[in-house]
Amino acid sequence: MLSIEFFRRLLALAQRLLRRYRTRKQLLTLCEHELKDIGISRSDALLEATKPFWRA
């Protein structure tokens, strides 16, 4: 029988992957000035945004 802890961990993993996906897609909406503020280039943002959500 699967424990409650298993489902908690599974939910936490799903939340982490969704947050990673959303954060990467938000990089695409930033202007050059905002990217400079966080210290990355447009090409860095594109590279990060195109990674699969399961890759850290």
C-alpha cells in the first residue's frame, strides 16, 4: 500500500516541475533591460527557456 508520504513527495515534485516550466517561460517575456538587471543575456534566456521542464 502506498503511503501518504509518497503522495506528498509526488505532489511536491509536480509543483517543482510546474514552477520550473513557468519560470523558464517567463524569461521569454522580459525586455533587454530586465534581463540585464538579472544578469543574463537574451541568448541565455532563450537557452534556459527551451530546456525541457524535467532538466534542472
